[in-house]
Amino acid sequence: MQMKRNAMSSMFDKTSIARWLLTFVGAALLSVAVHASPKVVKKVPPEFPREATQKGVSAGSVKARILIDGDGKVTGVEILEAEPKRIFDRAVTNALMEWRFEGTGEKQTHEVKLVFRNED
């Protein structure tokens, strides 16, 4: 009888753990779906800065965080990474402030990476 009880107890523990894992994984997937990337409605490409050309810089990249209001309007841009530093920041900020996203009714953030290449 003791052996049956331990087997049942062990089975119950495994079932409980399996249910807990399914619940946890389901919640994690739902969280990812809720925080999916916002849909871009309008993209404005950044201009290649004259300063970059004057300094002989022909390529670079900028990673930025965009703050978006509930209507989909960009309300702020934060430069997270830039290579080379401070050459493309203003062009990226000006362009991203013109972007528009599908409104969700809630404020959100989104990260983008823009890559520059001057083919001239």
C-alpha cells in the first residue's frame, strides 16, 4: 500500500509540474504576442549627413529606441548605439520622428537599427 501511495504521489507531482510548465509557457507566449512589433504605417529614410561625407565616412549604423504614443505618433527617439558615434544621430532622430505606426491606444516602445551606406 505504501508503494502505491508513493507512486500516486509521484505521478501527481509530475502532473502538477507539467500543468505548471504549460501554464507558464502559455503565459510567456501570450506575453510575446502582446509585445509584438508595432506595424509601421509611414517610414521616412534618413538623409546621409554631409558631415559624414566631409569626414570621409561612407558607412555606419545606429540602433535607436522609439517612443510611440497611443495614436502611433513618434514622441521621442533615444540613440542606443552608433558606429561611428554622433555622425548619424541627428539624421536618424529627424527621420524617426516622422515615422508613424498603427495606433494601439497605448504608449509603446520599439527598437530599430538603421544602416547607412554612401554609394557615391
